[in-house]
Amino acid sequence: MTDPTPLRSRAWFDNPANIDMTALYLERYLNFGLSLEELRSGKPIIGIAQTGSDLSPCNRHHLVLAERVRDGIRDMGGIPLEFPVHPIQETGKRPTAGLDRNLAYLALVEVLYGYPLDGVVLTIGCDKTTPACLMAAATVNIPAIALSVGPMLNGWHKGERTGSGTIVWKARQMLAAGEIDDAEFIRLVASSAPSTGYCNTMGTATTMNSLAEALGMSLPGSAAIPAPYRDRQEVAWRTGKRIVEMVAEDLKPSDILTKPAFHNAIRVNSAIGGSTNAPIHLAAIARHIGVDLPLKDWETEGHKVPLLVNLQPAGEYLGEDYYHAGGVPAVVNQLMGQGMIHEDALTVNGRTMGDNCRGAAIEDDKVIRPFDRPLKEDAGFIVLSGNLFDAAVMKTSVIGPEFRDRYLSNPDDPEAFEGPAVVFDGPEDYHHRIDDPALGITPETLLFMRGAGPIGYPGAAEVVNMRPPAYLITEGIHALPCIGDGRQSGTSGSPSILNASPEAAAGGTLALLRTGDRVRIDLNKGTADVLIPLEELAERRAALQAAGGYAYPASQTPWQEIQRATVGQMNTGAILEGAEKYQ
Ligand code: FES
Ligand code: MG
């Protein structure tokens, strides 16, 4: 037997060459009840990175699950130490939760690096908590395992499933069209949040928790278990047990987060109909672990994969159904059957993705379709570029019949459309003006949102999915093409072209666009261009620069200013540039 790797916590607790410091470390960790015998026992010290709190209701159930994580750690001979992670509540944080992903990352890196931890359980859930935790684990590279808090139970209203987020977009349209009043609006949206847990739709939370599993960072089959279920408690205990073994095996994020693992995650994302936030977050995790993952990989690896999971917003069902149908392993097994999964990718349980998922059955084929009966062919993202931006993504799985008929069914030019732009500078401008008849919005109009990227609206706002003006909705027009340098909620069914990089605030051509300019989108060629001469664009650029550049609101907090000065663009993960060299 080889000598086990020395535990890093020993440098704090039994460092004979540094008696004074060791004593200081010891007394303060003794004072809440740990014994000297425990701290000197040589047992691994396992952190529980707690993302749940009263401020972050989506992850709050982790406060309960942590008890079972502790039990698991203890049962395997480890010592649990729980600590808080900077809260990130998607729906609660102003101006954006996106602003806090890098802040939580930064703070968690300091904790994992600077404290006596041999391994860590990452309690993931609400949108940004998952990437923040995985990014930090990638940077520090100590044994780490992710535990999802799980989705909420299904929402119901008058016999129909109401999905978190998705129902909000729909209810807003109904309210705008005068079909419901305020009270009914609240009843509808509240029905979609019936229990503890994260969004029960295939929003960014279900996406990122599924991808954490597809990357191999959480126990197989664990991502989809609804938060209140008994099985969720059990997998919390198993996760606690497993991290202690991982420390003994020295199984680190760098062993798991390899390029094949990221490509597995991209394919799973297409098959589940995952969020357009996933490319940003996976790029960020990849850069922090040192894997080259260009945005184009989303199209080359992911576009040809069919949509198998029938969850809102692309489909009908919700989180509980996803779990009962087989969750991530059933999806992976379908893709494995087509050679679309790198089966030898290692996972946190010490086995490969192939071994974990081989034979995982679909238990309900209304919710997870077999590969030969998909909901949609070629359901991954396409990556667009042109004179408006270097890169943007479009989620093709949410292109519905209404949108396809109106914009993508010209027999001479089936994948292309063009029309006049109406440009909004940030979400407030959009909300104030969208119903103004003076804008002259028609079904031919392309709606543009700018000033909503990582710098412009710090953290990047989820605002590109813009509803049409009320007068068009009442005429039956539910979606216009939306394009922008912001993000959109994964719960939105809008086939927007978004995450455009560089953003207007970073000198992107979007800053030069004017209402009335004609814009052409060609999905087949993957292009997005404003149809004005280059000379005119150059003149506009010179004029904008002379006027001091694209204007955006001033920072309101120190962190907004710091992040704006250091953040990169979304096509490369919107990480703090300069942080990736610390590995
Ligand atoms: Fe937290 Fe959707 S708002 S998971
Ligand atoms: Mg979101």
C-alpha cells in the first residue's frame, strides 16, 4: 500500500515547527465543541460550503440537508465544518444576480485556500450558485463534490402544471392583454412555487444542476431529485460519505473536469433543452480549471443533438416528472447509445460516466423521449457572428411553430429574416417604451436590447426576452425576434439571440445601431448583420467615441466598480480576467 497523501489540514493542526500558530488554530476550533482529540486525530476536515440562507430561498433547504451531509462525513470518519457562501438569489439580487457569481467565486476561493480544509461539499442549486461553487473548486482544486438542493415540487393551477419563471412570462403577456387582473397574476405565479427547492422548469438551475452531474461533479442520479423528497435526504448523506473517500483517494476536480467531460455536458445540455446561461458558466468553469472550451464547441458538439427532455419552457413537464422519468442518467444513456458521450470520463464516485449510466432506463417516455423519437431534431445552440458582434448564441429548441412560420418559412430563404430594428438601452428603457405606439413596432420589427451586458448592466441582466407591445399580443403575435447583449432567463421560451459579445458598453457595434436600421439574420450561415455601409458604421463609431463612448449607469457599490474593471465578455465566461492564472 502506498502512503496516503498527507492531509492539507495537518499544516494547521499538527505542525510541530510552528507551535504557536498551531495552538492558536487549535484553541479557536476547540471553543465550539470540537475536541483536541478530534483535531489531532488525523481525520480529514471537510468543508460544507453553505449557499442556503433566508436571503436565498431556492437554496434554503440546504440548511436542512447539511445535517445529513454532516452525518455522512462523520460516518466515514471525517470532521465536518460548515461555513457560509456569499448568498446569490436569482430573483432577489439587484441589479443582477450575475454580478454576484464572480464575487461568491472570489470569496469561496479564499475560504477553500486559506482554511484547514481537506475536501469540500458544494451545496448547489439556484442559478449562479452552481457555477460560483464549481469555479472556485476548479481554482483551488481540492477534492470537491457537488450536492444539488433539488427542484421544487410541480406547480399546479386549475389542473395544469405551472412552471417557475415560465408562468411569469406567460402571465405578464396575459396581464398586458387584459386577460387577467393583478390578483390572478399573483395566484398564477405563486402556484409555480409550491415547496422548497429551485425552479422546477428547465431553467438555469435545473440546467446547471444537471450539467454538474453530466460533468461528473455530483453523484449519479442525484441532480433531479426534488428538494422535499426522502431520496434527497439520502443522497445528502451519501454525498457526505463520498467526499471523505475522495479525500483518501485524492480525487480532485482536475481529474474530473476534463475536455471530454465538458463536451459531455454540452451534449446533455442540448438533450435536456438547457439554458443559454450554460455556455457562459461552463466557459467560466473551464477557464478556471485550464480547459480550452471555445464558444463554437456549443455548435459543433451540441447543435446536432436532439431534444429528449420534455420540460417547460421547451416542453410540457416539470421537475418531479423529470426525476420519475429517470433524470440525467437516462438522458446520458440515450446519448451513449449513439456514441455521443465520452464514456471514460471520470466522476466523483470514482467510476466513469459510462459505468454510472449504462442501462439507465427511461421510466416515462412522455417526459424523456428515446433517441429515435425526439421532441426536436438538432436542438442545440447555434453560435452567430457578424458585423453586429463577434459571438452570440441562440437556443433553437424553443423555436415554436408561430415563430417558424413567420420568420423561418420563406421558401427562397428559409432560415433567414430581416427587418427594421427598434433599439432599447437597458431594461428600464424597454419597460417604459415598449407599448408606445410611436415606436411603430410591427411583426417585421427586430427588438434590440443593449447596455445589458456584464459591464453595461453589471453582471448582465436577464432581459433579452422582450414581449411584443400589447397591441400586437392582442392580435396574436406572441414573439418578435429579440437580440441583445444581455442574457435571458432559462425559464423563458423566447428564441432570442443573446449573450452578444462584445457588448455595447465594451465597444461592440451594437452601440452604433439605430432604430430604423435594417438587420439581417441568417441562421443557416450563422450571421447577424446590420445592412448599412461600413463607412457609415465607421462614422458613427467616431462620433460615439468623440461623445465619450456608450453611456451606461454609474456604479452604485464598490464591487460593481471592481467587477466592471476586470470582467471579461460572456463568450469567454465573463470571469474576472486575471483570475484564471491562479490554479
Ligand atoms: Fe432560484 Fe430559479 S430563481 S432557481
Ligand atoms: Mg435565471
